[in-house]
Amino acid sequence: MEWLLDFLFGCSHPRCGWPITQHGITVRVCLECGRERKYDMRTMRYVKFERGEERKLRTPNYGDGSVLVD
């Protein structure tokens, strides 16, 4: 059922960029709408994000964990 909702309301654009790995999570980004979809390099297929993984991608990485302050 979830695949049907994703098909109806999700990204259906065929053009995606190369796989990119950040923080141990590999994604492919749609070149038309910018949606990030988790990608498994072993099976070469899209997979579901686990709880909290999408949020992890948007966390800034300053290397040593420090936050820059003006």
C-alpha cells in the first residue's frame, strides 16, 4: 500500500544524480524536484529511510562537533 501512495504523491521523475554518501547514508537526488531517496549500493535499489536518518542528513558537519557562532 505504501508503494501506491509513494507512486501517486511522491517523486516519479526518472532523472536522478549519482549516489552520494554522507554520514554513512547513501542517497540519490532527483534532478527535477530535489527529493532525496535512500539508495542501497549492494542491491542497486532504493530502500526506505529508517527512523531519524533523513534528519541526520540535514545536520551540519563541522568536523569536530563544534558549532560556529558569530
